[in-house]
Amino acid sequence: MKTDKQFWTTLPKPIIGLAPMDGYSDSAFRRVCKSVNPLIVTITEFTSADGLFHNAERVKKKLQFHTSETPVIAQIFGKNIETFVAATKLCEDMGFSGIDLNMGCPAKNVVQSEHGVALRKNHDLAFALVEAVAKNTSLPVSVKTRLGWCDSSDLIPFALGAQNAGADMICIHARTYTNPYNVPARFEAVYNMKQLLKIPVIGNGGITSIPDGLEKLGNLDGFLIGQATFGNPWVFAATPPQSFSEKIPLILNHARWLIEDKGETRGCYEIRKHLISYVKSLPNAKAFRSKLCHVASITEIETILTEISQQLTTAAQSA
């Protein structure tokens, strides 16, 4: 899908998307979510710009995508201008619809390397990275960050600086570095920031459904859903399936796509956490999890899912 700098501006509003999540938003899961709602925007797991620069062929595998995922945005992280530019050009050649710069990851190893949200402590470098990427690609450039380090006191100057450096969109996870996940997201500062920007602003953090996102939308241009998609890509559906048996075809596709992308051994290993999430709300979920956490083939997955469906049907009929 060919895009230009106006991509985020011209998308139908509200923009709804799958948040980038390391270990989750790989190609197979993005395909699953797009199968549920073809209108959403997807973003890759964050990928090291340094890795793409020094070992492009190996690292590119993490960035692979299927045509059904488009528009899909490549998210990169780092702090080196040269590697950011090189990674951007590689992503453009791969056919991505945009480049997203991760300036919000709170993981310790990322922050200790002065990447991710650590860039909020170095505005000049952050803006230089945005400017370098924006000047070296025809694709739209976005920035994903947080409210701030421990509060939102620098959010407005950071957002204005990113916009002035060439960012075409900014996405704010409405929590800070010091309270990254287990507190309610606070969108008030994001609404205030939006009033001063000319570029689109997307909200993220703790959004559990499309109705919840619409309730929190305020003056923003859209929202991303993250952890609420685990085991429930139907969070993007207008009409979600009513029974577990209706979910099985998509769950099996998820497993097949992971195995196609990563091979049977690794694909089966990685699908286990998803399978456990898919059954977490079912009666007798503990027994189902004990089987699913050891699956080693698509045939085994299909057999267990069919058994689960049959047990649920029998239980419903005898109730």
C-alpha cells in the first residue's frame, strides 16, 4: 500500500489500531486482528534500528508482513541517527506504509541503553532523530511515547518539538515511565496537548474495547488497543462470536500463520501463550490450559480445541 506524508491526516476518523507489543504484535497476530476488522491499522513489534543496520537479513525476519495486514507501520527504536536513517530506508524498500519511532518503551534494558522512553530526557536527540527520518523518507513518520518520565510536565514541549521536527502523527500511551502499566491511564494531559498540535494525535493505554476507546476519545483522532486483544482479537469486531466453536477457525489460522512464519517448533512454542489466553474465560479453563501449554503440532492444537468445544457443548446441554 503506497502512502505519503498525509497518510494519518487522510485516514477515516476515528483511527483504530492494534498497539505495537513486543512478543505479541507479530505478523501472525496482526493478520488475525485484520481478519476480524480489515479497517484497523497495525504496527509491528519494535525492532532495533541498530540491528537492522548491522544484521539486516536476520532482523528483517522480525519485520516480515503479509499483504493482508496493510496498512502496516514499521516501528523502530534506537538513538543513532545513522542507523535510524538506514533502517528507515530498508523499511521503505520492504513496502511498509509508515515509520513509527518508539520513544516510549519502559523496559529496563531499553532505558539503560538510552532508547525508548529514555529519549524523553534528551529532547534534542529525539527531535534530531525525527528530523533525520522525516527528511530521508517519503513515508509518514510517527512517534509513540508516554505522558513523560514521572509526570506530564514536558509533554506539550516534547510533542510540539516532534511536530516541528517533521512528525506526521504522535501516539501517547497515557501513563508515565515510573508508573508504566498498573495504574489507570490519564488522558487529560493528552487532550490538552492535542489542542496545540496540527498533526493527528492517537491515544493508547488501558483501552479495553472499541466502545471504551470511543468514550475516552475526546478530541483525539483515534486510539490503539493493546493488552485487551490477548485471547480476544474480536475486541475489534462489530459483532463478536457467541460461542467458542465459532472462534476455533480463526484460532487455528493464528497457529498456522505462526508456524508458517517461524517453523513448527518455534511457532508451536509461541502459540501456547495465545492459546492459553483464548481459553482463559472458559469454564474449566485450568484443565484446558494444562493441555494447551504443551502443544507441538497443528494437528494436536486442532484436536484439543475440538475436544474443548465438545465439552462445552455437552456441559451446556446438560445444564
